[in-house]
Amino acid sequence: MAENLSRRSFIQNLGVGIGTTAAAFAIPSIVSIPESKPKYEGRKLGIALVGLGSYAKNQLAVGLEKTTNCYLAGIVTGTPAKAEEWMKKYNIPKKNVYNYQNFDQIADNKDIDIVYVVLPNSMHPEFVIRAAKAGKHVMCEKPMANTVEECQEMIKACKDAGVQLGVGYRMHFEPFTKEVIRMSREKVFGDLRFIQSNFGFRIGDPTQWRLKKAMAGGGPLMDVGIYCVQAARYVTGKEPLAVTAQFGPITDPERFKDVEESVSWQFDFPDAVTVNGFTSYKTNIEQLFITADKGFMHLSPAYSYGPIKGRTSQGDLHLPVVHHQANMLEAICKEFLETKQFPPHISGEEGLKDARILSAIYEAAGNGKKIKLV
Ligand code: NAD
């Protein structure tokens, strides 16, 4: 039964949801989205979602109904029936609906400020680059791309076109996550010693793209392990120095013909901080545990859609519960409207750093050697 849980139902069963910074991470302010929308008189940014799958439908579109400074202005889909359904539901005019072939005509559409790519991982580079060439700012889902080279091409395309590029690292804006980042960086419990970060779920449909290496780039590491990598980076504010890693056993050879079933890894971080990570498509697990000289911090759930729960050695954390996608989009658009830039901690360069680290984890698990990252 649990075997057949889809990713979505797993997340719903947890009663939470899933997502994550780096050396240049400036802790952003909490943008809490109230249940009823406050009055907003300023400019609203029009967002077009590319790919109307589960994340676009159940999270981003729902979030965009709660935001004040941006709205769902357009859609890009290969399925005409979905186009009809979304046009009706979200009052989207036909002129703002594209398919994958005529997508480039979005260049002429003044309603669309930001194109948000929510396609399977292998399709991110093509659509980010086409959006950039159309002169649109681009948000891209995680992982930014399956390879380091593709991330570099996407960054170059956006730079050449003079458009912003951001990765949908929603945990960067989430209050419990930000509080743990603050406490870690400010050494509230002293120097950090050890971080354990785990994220896995029991994957459903054996035919889905997430189990095909050509589309997903890999298995759970690309999909949810990336949250653990991000957490290590945003909590410490540092970059890992080296990594060792081990693939777990394959217990379901039919499902895991192409991608890993699970992988564990160990990072050496500066200041003698050790980080252990684990990700799996066969194990329901989700936690971020940080121990320091004078106490600990613990988030569990730590990465799903919420509510995130947290406690420290001094007691439970009580913080606002936000809709992750609304909270993220409101914050990104606020910064863009004020500065003409997306927050730097979600930049394409951040996505590229993660891609390098994910690739090193696969290399280390493959050859059993310690891979240096600097
Ligand atoms: P999904 O399978 O539910 O949706 C994928 C969409 O792409 C579908 O609408 C499908 O029709 C379309 N598509 C177009 N060409 C396709 C092809 N050749 N094969 C398969 N689908 C094709 O996937 P999803 O869960 O919505 O994930 C989409 C992206 O969003 C992924 O990059 C994923 O990592 C990311 N994601 C992020 C979060 C988060 O919390 N930030 C959560 C879930 C997914």
C-alpha cells in the first residue's frame, strides 16, 4: 500500500509539504501571506507557468491566488484540454496561452514578465534558454538542470539576454528554516559540530519520468536529496570541501533499473563541521538536525510544503506557518519590483553550485573515493 503512495499523497500524508543557501546568503525577511489578501495598489507582475503538472497545479497556481504583487497571467502546455480547464479556472485570456511549439511568441506578450519553468528536469535548459531569448525573466524549478554544463549555458543565456534567472528554492523564504539559519550563523548554540539531513519518500508509479535518468538526471538525490545539500549550505553559510558517498542497496530492481534507490553522503565543511546526508525513493524520512557546542536545532518535517515543525535544546519553535509558494513568489516579486533583480541567494549561480555538488556525490558513490570540491 505504502509502495503505491505517490509523491503527492506522501506529502499530504505527512500533513506537510517539500525545497532551501550559500556563501552569499543574506537572510531574507519573512513575507507572511495572510488568509485574506491585503489591498495592494502597486504594479503586479504577470507570471506564465510552463508545464501544468502536479507542482504547477497543486502548489504554484494555488500560491499565485494568494499573492498580491504577482498573478497567474499565462500558461504553456502541450495538452489542449488542460489549456481549456486552466483558462476557465484562472480567467486566463486565450492570447496568453501557448504550447511548446509556439512558446517563443511569448516575446510579444506584454502581460508576461516572468516565465516559470515547471517541467521535468531534462527540459529545464531548453525552456529557460528559450524564455531568456524571448526577453522574459525566468524562474526555474529545482534541480536547475541535470548537468553543470547545462546550468552554465542557462546562466549565459540569461546574462546575454539581460534577464533575471532564479531557482525555486522555496525553503529560503520559509520562517522555521530562516530561524535555524539565523541561529546557526549567529552561533546561538555555539560552534556547529554536526548536521544530519535526510529527505526521502516511497515513490509510486514505476513508469514516471522521475525514475528515468535521461529525464530526471538521477534518482532521489536530484529530486529531494538536493534539499539536504542546500540545507548544509544555507545553515553553515559555507561550501563543502570534500565528499564521500555510498549508493544504498537496490531492493526493487524493476523500479530502479536506471536511477539509484538511495544514496548516503558525508561532507567535510570548513571549521571541522561534518554533514551526513541521506536520500531515498524507498524510505519516508524528512529531517534536519544540527548539533552545536551548547545545544541543538531540529526541523522535522524540514523540507515538505508545511507546516514545518521545529524545536531546539531550549524548546519548541513557534513561528508563522506560510504557504511556501505564495510566500516565495511574493518575496521574489517584491525584491524585483524594488531593485529590478531577483534575490541573489536563489540565482542561477546557486543552482550551478548545487549541480556541481550533486555531480560530485554521484562520482564519489560511483568510485568510492573522496572527491574534493575546492
Ligand atoms: P509532473 O510530472 O507532475 O509534471 C510535469 C509536467 O511536464 C506535466 O504537465 C507534463 O505534461 C509536462 N511534460 C511535458 N513534456 C513531458 C515529457 N516529455 N515527459 C513528462 N512530462 C512532460 O512533475 P512535477 O512534480 O510537477 O515536477 C516538475 C518540476 O518541478 C520538476 O523539475 C520537479 O523537480 C519540480 N518540483 C519542485 C517542487 C518544489 O517543492 N520546489 C516540488 C515538486 C516538483
